[in-house]
Amino acid sequence: AADETALVSEIKRTIDFIDRVADVSLLDLAYTSSLTSGECVLSLVVDSVADLRARLASAASRLASGSLKRIRDKSGTYYFREPLLGEGKGKLAFLYPGVMSFYPDMMRDLAIAFPSCRAVFDELEEAFSDNEEFTPSSFIFPPAPYYRRDADIFSSGAYAQALVATNAASRALTRLLSTGGVKPDGVVGFAGGELSAILRAGAVAAELLRPQRVNLIRELYRLVDRAVNHGGLPKYSLVTVLLHRPDELDEIIASFPSGKVTLVVDFSPRQKTYAIEPDFEESALKAFAEKQVRTMKLALDRPFNSAVAESLVPLVRKFVQG
């Protein structure tokens, strides 16, 4: 709505409609709500009309006080009186994810609805038109359940495919946001998303023609495929640990022989991924289990994000500079 007072009125009008129309569908309510506009926005994630009504009533009561600055609770209700961005406020950063963010059918609905998104996946398909082993459209948008690659998507064999797929998804979403005037003040990449961030930051000119963009995708795949399969990296066991306390792992890691266990991804104080030398895997997992530290072994066996992968830096630098 235009302001907070009008928003409360709109909420009450919706509640009244729900009470009068007993068989109204959640889909119809969502569609009608999406047609409204204004600077004052209440967002809700719900799974039923009853849930929506209860949450609307709660939000209306809290907003009516006039002193509420924001709502952000675990139930899925969001409201901010003052925007986070703008003159004198915060800045916006784009975080580009990498391989581990891949999942089948990602960006499907947006690619169908927006030609600007679909065009990115078309370019990806063109880049591999002569590759008999990899068809991006079937990999990202599998035509039937038996084509799905969920189980082995983190394996070394699928690493390069997943990376160029997530890179395409990132570029598609960036392009869509740009058409709406949403541009970041900074960019950062994570777990393979660094290359997407490098490209978005301007390492490669944005005005590349389509043939040049297609060739860039092809070269990116070759770079990653070479790094994974022919980069001379030794095989490691990659294990993610889940902690109860941030400091409970320090003593365990300190007890291991030097170089046998290397931190490769620091997700958070309670979740980290380590590269473990194969001949020490059994001992490390036993030590974790004795301390009741939960572990999850990944199918990927290359120690990226570690000093062991430093030999790949010249390849990445050549790719960016070329």
C-alpha cells in the first residue's frame, strides 16, 4: 500500500474477504495480492488460507501500534518500515554461489517467463552444441526423473558441468535484476562462484557480442574441466563437520599430524569442510566420532580452496586476462 495506515486497511480488507468467501483458494489470494503496489509492503510465506488469515491478523495488530519498525520472524512474516537501501543507508552486494548450489530445474520458471533469462541458457546450450558428453538443457532441466543427476552432482565428473550451469543461472538472475534497476555496490563469489563475481566485476567487458560470450562459456568449462581432471591435484577425502560449539573442534584438529587435515571451506562457526588425506581418513573420522562431532563425506575428491590447489592459479589468471 501507499503507507502504513493504508497497509493496515488493506490487511483488514483481505481478512474480511477471507471470512466472507469460505472456499477462496490460496492461489487466488496470492495472485490478487501481487497486483497491488506501493512503498509499504508486507510479505508472508504461508501454506494455507487459515495460516494466512492468522498471520494477517497478527501483523495488523502489531502494525496498528504505530511504533513497529520491522517484522522478521521464523513464521515467515516480513515487514520493514524503512528500506535497507537508499541515500544514507546500507549498500547492496551480490553473493554468487558455486557448484554446491546446483539443483535440477533451477531458474526454470524465470527462464520460461523472461526471455532475458532464457537467452543465457540458450547461449550455454550453443557453447556445447558439439559436445557429445554434456547437454546443458538435459543436465539443468531434465526431461524425465531418470535423467536427474542429484546423486552425483558433487562428484568430480560433474563438477565442471555444475559450475558452468550455476554460472549461467547467476548471469541470468543478474541480467533480470539489472533490467529492474537492481545493481550491486559490490560482488563476491563463494565455492566456485568467484569466477561469476570476477566477470560481473568487469574483468571481461560487458558489451561482448553473443559469439564472444559463447566462446567465453566454452573456455570457462575447459578451464574447470582441466583443473578437475588434469590439473595434477591429488585426491583427498572432503568431509563436512557439524558442531555443537564453535570451539569443540580446535583440540581435535590440533591433535592431528601436520598437513593431514586441511580446512577448505569455513561455512560458519558451526559448519566447516576439511580435506583429509586418504590414508588418514579412517583415523580422522574415528576421532570426530569419539567427540560426537557429526560428519558428512562429500563425493568431491579435489582439495579446492586449499594451498594444494595453488598450482591452478596461473590457469585462472590466464583465463581472466585472456
